[in-house]
Amino acid sequence: MASLARSPLRSAPSLSSRRARLEGSPAAHLDPILIGAVLAICALSLLMIYSSTRESLEFQGVDPLYFVKRQLLYIGIGVAVMIGVMAVDYRKLRDFSVLAYGGVVLSLLLVLSPLGSDARGSQAWFELPGGFQLQPSELAKFGIIIAVAGFCNEHRGEMTPRELVLTIGLAAVPLGLVALQPDLGTGMVLALIVVALLAVAGVPGRQLAVLGLLAVTAAFAVVNLGLLADYQEDRLTSVLDGGADPQGSGYNQEQSELALESGGFSGQGLYEGPQTQGGFVPEQHTDFIFTTIGEELGFVGAGALLGLFALVVWRTWRTAALARDFFGMLVCIGVLAMLTFQIFENIGMTMGIMPVTGIPLPFMSYGGSSTIAAFACIGLVANVYMRRFVG
Amino acid sequence: MREANPRLRVSVIGIIVMALFSALFVRLWFLQIASGSDAAAEATTENRVRIVREPAIRGRILDAQGRVLVDNRVVDAITFDRSEIITDEQRKTVTERLAALLGQTPKQITAAIDDPRQAAYAIVPIVEDPPIETVTYIEEHQEEFPAVASRRITRREYPNGNLGAHVLGYVGQIGPEELEAVKGQGYQAGDLIGTSGVEQMFESELRGEPRVQRLEVDSRGNVTRIAEDRPSVPGKDVKLTIDLDVQRVAEESLRQGMDGAHQQTCVWNNAAGEEQSGLCRAGGGSVVVLNAQDGSVVAMASAPDFNPAELAAGDPFGTLENAGDEESGFPLLNRVVQGTYAPGSTWKPISALGGMASNHLTPQDVFFDEGCLVIGDREFCNSGKKPHGAVDLRRALTVSSDVYFYDVGRDLWEFYRQETDDLGVEPDRGYAIQQTAAEYGFGAPTGIGLAGEASGRIPDQEFKEEVNERNPDLEARRQDSRWLPGDSANLAVGQGDLLVTPLQLANAYAMIAAGGPKHTPRLASAILEPRTGNAEAPEEIVRTLAAQRIGEVAIDPFQRAAIMEGLLGAVINGDGTATASFDGLRDGTVAGKTGTAQRPPKQDTSLFVGVTPVDPGAAPQYITVSVVEEGGFGANVSAPIVRRVIDALKGDPNPPPVQVQSGASED
């Protein structure tokens, strides 16, 4: 309870104001900081996507705003989805957790069938009309949060070893399906969500330690027993070698770090980053977008973005702490784990402290499924936050 | 407690999250603020900018009358850059793609790429003058054709074949080592660079300035912007002092003389000092024609020669590779400046000038030539021990009396002995020949500008000490290091350890014949603007390369007159050594000196120096030197060679062939 006591909103509410909050519409208790920070990140995202794709699009004779317009559309859909998620009381969503779980597993199964299409070596997409694609593994993050949070909520308190194994077994199905695509990055995000939820849900420390040990052993086995494709292993291990192979898997990181270094304090200027404009950093409007902002807007821009992310994550954590019930808290922890891991892995990768995996930077990287999924997750947090007084 | 536990864990998670974000901030700060961003900024610029150089059209080389000796042909070609690092697999696919595109078999493409005639890191042409569609296709699909490019390559053209090969030199593609040597001058591997001769001497003029494009490229190598495009400046033309006609005759004559010598009998001593006889080998030789008044080289021939076009095209017959083998006859050697020979009797005017400079000798002094002269315990003899009777300087040169000059040499050694033993001073009069020789340019390169010019050698005590320096036997070393009377006598007849280049010899005769002016020989008279299109347009001079008069040798007119008379006698007198070769030219306009230098165990070197006209007037005065290695007597081979060249200098474009003599039995 100590952490809750520090909260100003809880520490000194008068009875009358408490009543007023209870009586008011949940919409009145929106978290403007959370929503504002997310939208600010989206605005930065549009700017950086424009800067990093403008020249090559122009060169190909295509509308230089092509990616910007599409991303704007994704943000629009994302906001709509977020509002949709917020509109329904999260406690009702809890009842759908079995459905969410089923949906996730089904879509992941379907994408592995001939219905899905493969791009860049993974079978991870549904082709939609209009050149759009749907990546069910992104949406699986949302589904897993609801499903595992719901399951943990039911077995709150003392989780027996049997229940623990059951939970892990439940989580392992979608995880395995994602790994089959193969999409290692998303698999790791999903695993982390599960671990974070189990940790908070009250798995005893000893079991948690065993779990951790198992995870390390599994990771070791995966890397060393040839279960990974060569490129995956290379990418994971290249961070250890630094610039050992500048044209190979270390190339991305070397170029990315170079770009960040050259950005300095105030950056090379918008549209002026040689690395970005020359296309030397691969995937620079998607996975490596942080490099673009770092090179062109320098420490000022990249630091501000990091600050905005910190704000989003802080508000999410705070919501977890303020949540009216256990399920709300678990949902927020799930989202928190997802956001933190993706941010840390993605930005860390561009700065050479994490291995290269294809994990998008939430709200920044170009991409429909990941943007919409991220909005849906923020919708969950906002949902919990605005209903924190609802009895 | 169960209820509080999750809350506690939420707090722990909060701390973990904070730590992770802190790590990101610290790393970001470290990358962008703490580490220097200048180097990174530079690296990123380098990453983005590609500099593409396209060599300019190389200047032409013209003769003294503006006739083209070296020209250019520009061809478009599909090339393969061997210096580019690609995998075997890439290479295989490229080969297959090129084969399909060019309608050839992959084998043919591989053969072109692996052409052994080309340097290891060369840019090799695969096809020349390809159809434009092929060029465009490759340019548009560059990523499918690594190391392949369409380039304009200039081919050096030599309209006169091998003519003037040694003077003109050749061009070659720059390899990695040469590239290191010319670093900072904007060369790139595969560029042509002058490797010898005039091509090398005037490289900076001939080369021009390459077109430089600074291209901004993306990571795929696609050009996104042309940041700078500096057009090329074509190379300048170089106008030589070489006259195409005289050069041709000089080369022909040298070849004819050498061919003739092959039918002649040579007599020489082997290593053991036993007399040998057999056909003359005449394996190499040279002819140089020098204008005595300004030091201009009018012709410069060296045999054997090479084909510069072949070398520029990648040396298909391995000339370069085998150039160091004895069997090849060293075709790349420009014997006029790189060959060093004992000058034999052609040296006698220098000895005479030395003797006179020592105040020991006057032109009137008479020696009695009995055929041999005993110095110490050794007998020094004329060729064939032939006695010439009473000889003064003129006659000594005309009949080439060795005894006369042995005498001079021995007498000078007496001065040497007095100066070193009695007075203990530096030899002065005792080294009179050496000093005169140095004054006339021997013992040092003439400075004509051709690479690898030899210095030759003027022997003296110091030289002997140097040679014997390594002898561990101290007493023997002391004995062998002494400058002996025999050394002095040998030097006086141009034998022993003396070595000169044909150009040095010609230049020294030029000073004597012209009465004193000393020049650095020159090969070119002007740098011209390249002429495009209109061949009739007047030439536009960028820079005149004036004659380089670098001093004057003090030569007494009477002494000079005596020497010239002696040389004239050699050509016109009934008993002159070279008379036989100058039928029809014994009109007083041609003087000369024969020379036959022993170099056991090899056959004798045949030398002749011709001077025409004898007295400098309005007309240019030419010195012609011929040297034929293992050619036997100077009078037999070199004199008739020079005679034919003089015919050409006198205006006969097609003189009668060289008549190699067999009559001479003396030097």
C-alpha cells in the first residue's frame, strides 16, 4: 500500500469530490497526459517518416507523402480502435478473454495457412485489398494481455503449480505459432508480457526464479541447437561482436550508431541527415526510425522522444497502481511490459546495446498493424484509468 | 499480505522500467554528446559521396615538324574491374549475364576477364564499341553487374609502329603499387600513366585533368544528386625536337649496320686472355643525333626495340615480363642514355684536351709511334701493333695512334705521382683527363629528363679504392687501390674502367665542335594546346621549352682547330680510319672519330662519332654517335651507320643502305 499512499490523487481527496467523481461520466476522468503524449509521438512519427522516405519516393516518381498519408490513416484507425476499446468497461472485456484468446490462436493459425502471405522470409501477413496488410501477431499482443490477465485474475493469490503450468501452456500456443512464422521479436514480446503478468499475479518468488532459469536455458538452447535460422542467430549475436561484419548483420547497427553519433546535440537538421537521406540505415522508416530522429534532430529531438515515451510508460504504470481492481492492474502491467520491452529493445538496437530484431517502435515506426495494436493497448490503459473510481 | 504482494511487485516493475529508461538516456547521451560527432559526421558524408573520375584525353606527341608520333583513339567499352572485390558466386552470375547480354559464351567472357596480358588489378575491356542498348541496360541494372561498367577508354595509337619507341616510351594502366606512388594526384587504378620515355617525362602535360564528378548516392549506389561535375581538360600536345625522317633513317641504319655486322668476323679476347674469332654478335646498339648548337636531340634510336602499342594494350608477348632476361637483348633499355660503354678511341679528343689543359701537351708536340710503348713492365700497343711513325695531335686522331695517347697518359701519371708522393697534395695535373672529362659532362647524367639515365664512370684512385674496399687482404687491397701508370694510359685511350653513355659522348663532341657552349640535351621544344578537329589550324603554344645552355667550356680555338682537323683527316685522308665509309662525302663537311673498345670476354664495342658540318656556321651542326655492342671495329660497323644518317641529315630522305666494311684492322 506504500506506493499507493504516495499518489496525490489518493492521498487527499475530500469525500465530496470523491462522490463527484463516482457520479460523473468515466469520460470526464480521461488521462490527458497519456493521450497527449501518444499523439505527440505520432506527430513526430509522421515528420520522421516523411523525412526518411521523401527522397527515395521522389526519386521513384511517387508521391513523397505516400508513407505519411498511409501512416496518418493507420493513426486514424488506431484512434478509432482506442476509443472503441475505451467505450466498453474493461471488466466486461474480461468476460471476453476466452474469446480473445481463441481469436488470437485462430488468426495465428490462419496466417500460417496458405491464406497468409510471406514477406521477407516470414509467413506473417494477411494481404488486404488496397495494398494493406494485416499482421495478426501484432494484434495477438492485445489478445494475450486480455486473455492472460483474465486467467491470472481468476486464479489470483495463490497460484498452484498446476495453474502456473496451465497458464504457461496457454501462452505457449500463440507463442509457438508466432515463432513458427518465424517472428522472433514478437515472440519475445509475447513471452515478456506473460512473464510480467505472472510476476505480478503472485507467482511465488521461487517458482518465478525457476521460470527465469527455464527461460534462459531455452534461449541458450534455441541459439546453440540450431533452432534459429542463420540470419536470426547472426542478428542476435552480432551485437556482441560490434562491427565485426560491417556489410553483414552488424552493418545496420554500425550505420545506425554512426548516424546517431553524427547527430550530436542539435542534429544535422530536418531532411539534412546524410545517413537518412542517403538510405544508409536500413528500415529507417520502420524499425530504425529512431536513427532518423537522432541524426536529424540530435539529442534534443531523440531525448524529447525518449521523454515522451517515458511519460507514456509512467502514466501506464501509474494507472496500474491506481487501478480499481486486480484485473485492471494486470492489464496495465501487460501493456507496460509490452511498451517497455519494445521501446528498450528497439531504441537499444539502434544504439548498439541490444541485438537487432524486427520489433517496431510503438507509435513511431511506420506500419498499420503495430500502430493499431499499440492504440488498442493504450485504449486499455485509458479505459482502466477513467474507470478507476467506478464502483 | 497476499493482497499487498502484487502492489509491491508493481513497484518493483516500476523501478525496473525506470532503470531501463535511464540506460537508454545514458546511452543516447554517450553517443550523441560525449563521443565526438565530427568524425562520425565526416564518415557519414564519405558514406554518401562517391567521386567518379574519368580520365581526360591524353595529349599527342609530335615531331619537330608537327607530324604525329603518338595519337589517341577513344573507344567505348564494357569493362570489368578486377580490383573490385566480389564473391566467386557473383562473378559467375555476372559472367553468365554478360554472356547472355553480349551474345557470347561464358567461356569467352571469362577469357576476357582473366586475360593474362592485363595487370592483376587492371580494368579489362570485355567488348569494345558495344551497342548503345547494351550500355544502357548495364547502367540501368548496375546492381546485377558488379565490377562491370561502361567506360570510355583511350587507346594510345602509334602511327609509325615501333618508330621512336624508346624516346616516346609507353603507357600502362596504374596498378596498386604505382597508385601509392602517385597518391594525391587524382589517379585511380586502371588509369593510363606514362611509364617511360617522353610519355613519362611529360606525364603531367600529356595527362590533362580528369573529369571529376562528386555524386551523392544512396546505400544501393543509386545516384541521387550530382554535387559537382568538373569537366575534363584534355592533355597538352608535346612537340619534340626529334625529326621523324632522321629518326627513321637512324633506326634503319642501326638495324642495317647490326645485320651487316652479323656477317663480319670479330676478333676478341676471352676471359683467359686468349684470342678468339667468330661472327660478330652485334646484339644491341644505339644511334643519337644531337644539334650541337642548342642541344636538341634530332634522333635517338636504340636496338633492340619494342612495340609501344603492344605494351599499352597489355603486353601480349610478355615483353615487359622478359625484359630482364639476357636472351631478350634488353629491348626496353634506351641504350642512348642507359647503355654505358668504354668509348675507346672516340675518347681521344677528351684526353688531348686534358693533356693540353695540364700544359703538358701542345697540338704541335710530336711523339714517335713505333707500334708499342712499354710502361713499367707492360707493353701497350696499337691495334695490330701497327707503327705510325712521327705523330702530332692531328695525325694521332686521324690514324688513331694509341701510342701517342699512351704517352700522354703515362706523362700525366708522372704528374700524379709527383703531386701525391712528393708534394702530398690532391692530384691536379695528374687528373687532367678526369677533370676535363667532368667539365665536358662525363660521370654525371646529362639531365635530358629521361628516367633511368646513367652517369657513366670516370675512374681515378678513389674509384679504385672503392672497388677494392671489400678485399680482406690489406696488402693486396693497398696494391690494387693504387692509381697506376697503366690506368692513366688506359684512360687516355678510352679503355679500362671508363664508362660513358652515347648521349654523353655526343654532348661532349657538341661542345668541342660548337666551340664551347654547353647544353643540357633536350627532347621537346614546346607544349602545345591540343588541336581538335582542324589539322590545318596554326599551333598554339602553351609553353616553349627553350634550349638549355648551362655554361661554356673554355676551349682554345687553336686546340679546337687541331682536334677538328684530326677528325676531318679520319674521314678524308687516305689513311684516315673512317675513310672507307665516306665515299662521296669527303668534301670537308664531315669529320669523325672511330672507336673500338675491348671488353673481354665479350666482343669489341664498335663506336663512331660524326660531326657535320665541321665548322659551325648558319646551318645547324649535328653530332651523330653510333654504338654497336659486340660489333667489332668502329670503322667497320658504326662509321657506315653514321654515314647513312649524315646522308639523311644532308637532305637525302632515302639514303643508300649501310655498307658494313671489313677492311679495318685498326682502331
